[in-house]
Amino acid sequence: MKYELVLKGKIVQEDKVFLGQIGINNGKIMKVSSIKEELLGKEKIDYGNNYIFPGFIDTHVHCFSNPEEGITKTSKLAAVGGITTFIDMPYDSPIPITNVNRFEKKANLVNKESVIDIGLWGTITKENGTSNLKPLIKSGAIAFKMSTFETDEKRFPQIPNYEIVKTMEILATTNTLVAFHSEDNDLVQSLIKKHLAEDKVYPLAHAETHPAYTEVISVLKLLELAYWTKAKLHIVHVSHPRTLDIINIFKKMGVDVTAETCYPYLLLNTNDLDKYGPFAKMSPPVRSADDVKRMWEHLKQGNIDFITSDHVFWDKIDKEKGINNIFEAPAGLPGLEVMIPLMFDAMVINNNFTPSEFSKIMSTNPANRFEILNKGKIKEGYDADFTIIDPNKKWEISSNTLLFTNSKLLPFNRKNIKGKIKNTFVRGVSVFDGKKVNVQPGFGNFIHK
Ligand SMILES: [Zn+2]
């Protein structure tokens, strides 16, 4: 048998890493084997001792928080960053994805404009939105995202408790994941009001007005509601170890819950917020160095199911609004292009995580939780999605050399790391070759369960 493409290198699977080869036809993995018997291929690439990972999956991306970004640009960033699939959040500006009409338009746009595979989240309006849940699932919504915190009444509303319960009940019957941005709105808004009245608008004021308990009590409520409704619950961007302690207790009581954190919560702390101000502002905020240490302990113990970027693009001009008053800046950082290299360096190079553990957190676990078919593993029958990493290559992250992000990635600018992405493959096609994106918009597919 002759394959269209054969890749050779250190193959990363769940339980082992071995020097092997992968035979690919029609975008699928047909054969995974050792190097004893050479596989025949029309095209063969030998990556030597570099790692062949299953393509990485980022379940938390915002293409349209800033409408200037869009799918082509964001999906190119992902390809460069070694991400082969992402799931895009529903909080599009100016109107979120709350009905079938908007959902289908967005799905068509993915098919026309993307260079990698993309799935879509749905959400609901603040009131009377739950009748749209089932139609959205039928259209292919992978999961639903909601918030207990109000960023914007229309685009990013706080969903009232009664609507949360109704949503959980409906989604429990359809086995669909419901995820929350979890911060207590009343507490945070009151704290911000007080800080503004006292003219406390320095960078750390953002952390002071979102103390850990505002995240924890909101998550507690959701866990308890998931217990009664049997909802399949996911907590996005967990920022504090105490939240994970609590989630663990409910897991033991049988609640079907997973937790994700985002790469900045493992790599930045309040000293960075103090130093970089709006450029390190995200909600929930980064936490103290001691808290971050405990987040790493949770990661090692397997209490963090996966890590996402929460990629959002703000122009430098938007972020600079917060230089003299942190509350004036939008929250969120870009990350698609840098998350995998940063986390590979932090986890595998510097913190003794095995490549298999890394791949589980960055690919297998999200694929399983979101039921993304045929992705997340290097296994016969699965999509030929791969990310090749050279573990020995040292390089400097620089906002001048990054390909598509023109926002200044200040917290990570000039950081030296080890481990570089050599190649990204989606369904057997090289979408990024280490220098440039090789496919046209429209190569990527809209994916659903
Ligand atoms: Zn987000």
C-alpha cells in the first residue's frame, strides 16, 4: 500500500511517545506504526527527533469581539500557533449568536473564510431565549456559553438564575455542554463603584475589584444548579486555585463538571498586572504568585481539564485607554499564536510534564469533552491533524516578528522560550510550514458533533 503522505518522527500518543511513522490518505490517518517496516508514500517527511502531536484544540476563541478581526485572520493566527481546530465564542460584536439565522450565517462564513477547522458556540438572550436552544443544537452548535457577569447588556449579558436553570434543564436532556463565565456581578460592580468613587484606578484596582470569592461563589451556585438539573457543566477561564478545590468536591459528588484555565493564569501574576497595566488586564484578573503556584499544583494533579487561550484581539489604541484608568481598558489578551509555544516551554521544558500529558491537556481532553469527532488523537481513522514541535529550538517571542498580530503582546514580548512549531497539518495538508500559511481561506471546515 502506498500512502499520499507519510510522516516520520516522535509520535505522541496518550500512553507513549515513540519513533514511528504515520500513513495518510484523504486527510485521514490510515496507519500508525513503528519504524521497523518503512511505509511507502508519494510524499515523505522525516521530522527526526521532533515531536508529532495530535493537532491542538483551543475551545475558547473570540473572532468577532473586535469585528475587524474575523475568521480568516484569526484562523491564520491559529495555524501559525499550532492549533488545528478551535471553537469560536458567540459574543460577536455588535450582536451575539442567539438564533439559528445568525448561527447559520456564521457557519457559512467559517466554510468560506477559515484556514483551519472551526466549531461554534451558541448563547441565549438575557430573557426568553431558551426556546432557541434546541434549534441551535440542530444547526450544529457544539455547546452554549453564558455569563453570570454583565459586560454588556446585549452582547455579553448576565443571565438571570431562572434562565440558567431552564437552560440547564433543556441541555441536560440533549447531552449538550453548558459553560459559564463565572463572576458575581453584584459584588464586582459594587467594588468597582467604590474604587471609582475613591479614585483608585491604578492597574491593581482591577484585581482588587474581582477578588477570588467573586469567582468562587458564582461557581458554587452553578455547581449546585448542575447537581439538581444534571447539566453537563463547564467552567471557562478558572483563575483561582480555590475554585478548583470547590469544583473537585462537586466532582466527587457526581456533578458532571470540567474546568479550564487560560494560559495567562499560569504564566502571569499580579506583579505583571502592576507592571503592564491594561496589557495584562483580563477578567477574571490574574492572581498572586502564590495562587499561580497552586494553579500549577492543580494542573499537575489533573484537576484542570484543559488550557485555552481566550484569544481576543484589541487594538493597541483600545488597550491604551486604560493606562491612566485601568477600568477604561477592555479585558482580554491575544493568544492563539503564542499559547502552544509558551505552554510547551512552561510545561514540558520547565515543569516535567511529559509530551503525552501536554497533548492530553491541549488536544485529547477538549476533543472528548466537546465530542469533536475524529480529532484529539493520533489514531487510525482519525483526522490527519498534527502539530510538529522542535523541542530544542530556542527563540524569542517578539511582537515585531509575530506574523499576524499587530497588538503589542507586552507581557510576553522579548520572552525567550524553548520549543518551536515547525509545521501544522489539518486533514493531511500543511496549513503552516514554519514560515507561512499555505492554504487559502475556505480550506477550513465548519465542524459540529
Ligand atoms: Zn472568553
